[in-house]
Amino acid sequence: MEIIKNILLAAFTSVIVENTIFSRALGTSTLILVARNRKNIFGFGISVTYITAVVSVLTYFAGKIFDLSGDSYIYAPLVYILILGAVYILTLLGLWRFAVTLFVKIRKYIHMSAFNCAVLGAMFIISKYCETFTDYLVNGIGVGLGFVLAVYITAIVYDRIYSEKVPYSFRGFPLMMIYIGILSMAFWGFSGHIANY
Amino acid sequence: MVSGNEKTEASMMTDMLIVLLVLAAVSVYYYGLRAAILIAITSAVCCLTDFICIKLRKKEAQLSDMSALMTGLTLSLMLPASAPYFAAVTAAVFAIAAAKQVFGGRGCEIFNPAAVGFLFVSLCFPENILTYPGYSNTFMSMPLDSLVPSDVMLRPSMMRAFIATGSSPAPLLDILVGKFYGPMGTGVLAVIAVAAVFLVLRRTVSAIALLSEIAVSGTAVFILSGFDPLSVLCFFAGGMTLFGMIFLSCEYSTVPKTKSSRFIYGILVGGITVLLHYYAKAENAVVYAVIIAAPFGIELDKRALSFAGMLNKKGIFSKTNKSVKHMQETLDILEKNNEEK
Amino acid sequence: MEKIPEENSCKNIIFNAVLKKNPILVSGMVIAPAVMTADSFSSAVTLSAAFSLITFFTLLISSFVPKKIVYTIRIIMYAFIGALVYVPSAIALEYFIPDGIEQMGIFFPLLIINSLIVSRSESIFFLETKGKMMLDIIFCIIGYDAAVILFGIIREIIGSGAAGEKIIGMPVVFSAFTEPFGGFILLGAMAALLRVLLAFIKKVRQK
């Protein structure tokens, strides 16, 4: 019971409180690209969550094999990119071999769900703060879900942000930044923000 | 409007303004001249910013548009009576410029402007906005300097104490009449409750959304506080919870338009408020909750409308059937929206 | 990827790279490090130094990657080259600005996957010569750096009331702008201002 409670708490923390976009701003550029097309969000969500989950598990084992602390931290990106690339290629090969229709569908955006700041950032953050295997797994899934949540919240107002009623100088990207800013201001409330007085 | 076809926007605005003015009068009664000045400054700056933004966008400003005044009044009632004037001005400018006009002006807001403005100043100047002076009934009790001098006792709100101890720090009567440390006009539970009944009966505030919000959050707090009714009242009075539920979440331009989505939206706002209150120990949980729930309200509306459109295409419900009257109204809104586009 | 411009003159390329298609303020690339770390002049300079180093050398090397390889594979090679370039850049910057790099934390290595690298490495498809491509890359980086440094300066002035770590007499300081959400909002406002400026330039040119 205690374990389940802890896992749920950790999942809530990584999805909502430490949300990839709203509290760390990781992967905002990808979010702008993905939020354009509502149809892809579901598939994108599954692929990004899958990749963060697998990759963070592999990061756990990589941390056991290579010592990336201290001065050798400069080689960490190399190791992480190799892991990411391996997962990416193996996934594509697997899909191509066993589910061709899915492969064709997913090919358009799988590179966006693998090579973005959210995934790579997750590897860095997780390897910095997590210790046990469950931590790695839960946080890996949580980062993916949190990213998808942010994409979803942005996509549902996409046509409002690009609507004719919005003044021209703010239409599109500038307003999206303000929108994300206001939302991350509200999500700030979750991190137990207590003023210093 | 689904919940009142005969109700015009202007009459709803008048209702809201009447209630807000009553609350403003109460706060002037408690905090004296300084409260009046703060309310005047915030409202005036809101209207002025609105006017300037409309002119910058090269649109026609309408005199009948009272929404900026309403934002200003709502915003000022959420500030403490000791709030510095520059904070009030910042809140007003930010609310109108960054949360209203940028999104396309009246009727196009995604977030409630007053909530955004308040949140911004409370994060910018927490030591000024989240500490409160004591009430008194004399007119000149508060000094009129922008920053109140240090001899005025400023304290964290009652909500902080409630969060820290878990039980109500003030007796029942004080909570009902708003005699505790807190924002100027959001703590007088008796007046706000009467206002809520008035607004619901006048169909200005959506009964479905408001009641589901109150039911969800009330029940949750009742259970989590160990079945203590006083805690529930304290939760609604402190931290502007009831005030926020009426004037921030159910304000007609940002509340969802269909009944089913209003119901779910209400549950969402209530749930997030309780979550923030207990998990994150946020003081003004409802303000955060209103902003987080706002995009979902838009999405719920879209879902409900497309669902109704689908049913209509298949001819599942006929116009004579009274039980699907609500669906019909939904469809009317859908058609109206299409015409506008 | 992007529309082919009618005129690929050098002047046009520079104008597009710095203003009309400014990487951060118009296309919205590489936002995360700017929003999270560039909250003062010095941190903005650190960020732009790190960004310029990594992006320029990664793009320089990846321009030799044959374009016959499919895109799905090419993108891994770009990322791998980025990780390779990161090693000497980290050593160099660690030597010159140790404090700034430490403040950047994980956002420094994150620069190896940035959307500018991906989009610019494809620019050879519509810019005919390699010289023009290099020009485009250099001015894109300059455009990004200028925008980020301006962003850092404005953020420092209104967010902490200082200019280059010296306190200047600001009447009101909005500390919220040093937080990430303030960064988002300020970035949106700056992007809108750039649009106004571009509309103005267009008007003047037409006259």
C-alpha cells in the first residue's frame, strides 16, 4: 500500500508538478510543431511516452555501467544520444518488420518524439535526481505523459490562438508563448509556492 | 445562452456590477478610505488600459462595454487593503493587456483576466499582496501612503493558519461577517452567499457550474477535515474560495456554454481547488484552479457541440421531445457560432 | 520544410535570418534554455556563446553528411555530431566561463539537440551554394544571439532592477519576470514587438 502511494505521488509529481513544459520549458519548440495537428496528438503521445519510458530504463543501466559523474560528465550526451539512437532505430525496424501500416503512419512524427529537448532533458534530470529502478521508470513515463498533457492543453486552444479576432502582432507564436506563460504561472501553484515572509 | 435564452449580456453585466458594488461597499465599511481609493484606482486603470488597447488595435471603443469595469472591481476586491497602489496598477494593466486584449478582447478571453492579474501580482510582490491588515470600522483607520508604514500590523491570512493547523482559527460568527485577516471584499461569507443566491436566481451565474463546484469542494473538505462543518465554512470564506467560484470561474464570458460541460467544468474547478489546497498548500487555490481549468472548459464545449451535431445528423432526437430540449439549444449555439465564422 | 524564397541574394538571406525569420522570436526555436537560464545579461551572453559554438560547429560538420541518406537516419547523425562537438566546447567554455556554465546546468548539454541544427542543415536544399548556406547559418546564429542578449537585458532590468549586475534605480521591480513563466510572457511580448517592427519596415520599403 505504501509503495503504491509513493509511486502515485511520484507520478503526480512528474506529470503535473514538474511538468516538462510548464515548469521546465523543455521541448517547447517541439510542442509548437506538434500542437498544429490535433489528429496526431494521440499517436505522438504514445510514441513519446514509450520512448521516454524505454530510454529512462536504459539510462538506469547506463548509469550502472559507465561512471558519468565528476569530470566525465562531458561524455554523458554521447552515451545518451547513442541510447536514444539505438532505441529509435530498433523501434522503427521493429515496426517496419511487424506492423507496416503503423510504421507508415508514425514515420512522419516519430523523429519529433525521439529527438527533442523533452526526452533528452528527461534523461539528464532523471539521472541526476533518481536513484532506484522504479524511480527511473515512473519518472520516465511521467515526463512523457506530462509532455503530452501540455501538448494537449495547447492544441485545444490552437484555433483560438490563430483566430482572426486576435490582433495581428500577437496571432500565433507570440500569443502561444503568453498562453503557456499564464498556464505555467498557474502550475507554479502546485510546487508548494510559499512566499518568504 | 443555454441557461436563459431571454437573458442578455447587458443585464447579466448589470447584475454582476450590482453585487460587486455591494461587496465594494462592505470592504469600504471595513477598511475605510484606503479601500475606496484602491477600488477606484484598479477600476479606473482597467477601463483606461482597455480603452488604450482598443485604440491601439484600431477598433471602436463602446461605452456600453462594462466588462473592464467588472474586471477592475473583481480584481480590487481580491487585493488586501494594504496593497501598494503600484501593485493595484500592475494587476489592472496585466489583467487587461495580457489576459484580455491580447486574446482578442471582450468575449475572446481564454482565462479570466482578474484571476490572471491577481496571480501575477501575488507572484511579483508576495510580501505586499499576501499579507493583510486587520479590519476596523473607522473611516480613516488605514494610512494612505502607497506602501503602508511599518507600524501597521500586517499578518498572513487566516487561510495560512487554516492550512498550517488544519482547523478553523476563527469562530463561526467572525467567518460569516468576514472579521479575519484576508482580502478586502472576499471574506464576508454572509453577503457573498446571498449574492450567489441572487445571481443564480437571476440566471446570471450558471447554477450547474456553481453548485457542482461547491458540492465537490465542500464534500471533499468536509471529509478531509474530519467532518468539521466550521472548516468547510472557513475554506469557503478564506482564500477567496466562494468569491472566486462565483466571479472568476462562473463569469459568463469564460464559463463553458453547454450544460454538460458546465457540470464537468464545475467538478474540475472544485477538484483542482481542493487538490491545490491540500497537496500544494496554496493559499488562493481557487485562482490557480480557475486558470488551469479554463482550457478544458473550451474543449468540453467543443466536444459537447460536436456530439450534438453528430446526434442531429443521425436524426436520433426529434424537436418535439422535451427531454432533448437542451441538445436543441446546444445545436442553436452551434449554428450561431458557424454564422459568426 | 520552408518556402523557397524568390530571391536568394545575400542581403535577403541576412535580412531573413536576423529579422524576418529570427530563430527564436519568429520561428520559436531553442526556447527552453532562453526561458530557463537567460535571466540576466551575463547569463544571456553565456547562453549565446555556448549556443553559437555548438550550433556552428555541428552545422559545419553535418554539412558533409551526404544528403542521400534518408532523413530518419540523418537526424541521428546530426545529434551524434552535436554530442561529439559538445565535448571540446564544454572543455573550452569550462576554462573561460566556469561560473556561467555551471549555472546553465543541464541546459548546456541540451543544446546539442536543437531545432536550429535540424532546420538549417536542410537549408542546402533551397540555398544553391555552400557559401550562401554558411552565410545563412552564421546570421541565424547572430540573430538568435542578439535576440537572447536583448531578452536577457530586458529581463534583468525589469525583473531584478539591475543592468549588468549593477543595481539601477528602478521604481518597481517585477520579480516574476525572472521566473520561467515570466520568461514565456516576455518572449511573447518581444515576438509581438518584432512583428510590429517588421510591419513598419515593410511599409517604409513600399514607399
